[in-house]
Amino acid sequence: MAIAVLGRPSLWPTALRTARRTATPGWWHRRPFLPVPSGDYLRFRLVTQYGETDRRPDPADVLDYLAWCRDWDRAAGS
């Protein structure tokens, strides 16, 4: 995912905002010490996108999601 996002500099600010919004509170106190979403949130997103939790996200889908978030933020005036 990171490589896919690195190839789209226009999505970098959105990726950082999304990471901040979805990070588990107090993430700096728990391994892997990265601002990653909770397992429950990731499972929810996988089920709503693919209908199952056993699938890895497709990088193109992640880029589409970030572009949607960027467009939504712009429309909302963020």
C-alpha cells in the first residue's frame, strides 16, 4: 500500500489525514508503534469492500478510497 501511495503525491496529505483519523487512540504505547487502525476497523472495511475478511486490500482500491476521501474533504470544506 505504501508503495502505491508513494506513487501518488497528490494523495499524500489525504493518506496522512486518514491515518490520523483512523489510528487507534494511544497507538504510540503499543507495538508496532505506528498509527494503524484497530483490527476491528480493518475487518469492517474488508467486509464492506470485499464481503470477507480473508482478503488483502487491493492497492488500486486503497487509492480510490483515498481519492474519495480527498474529494469528500474538499466538498465539506476541510
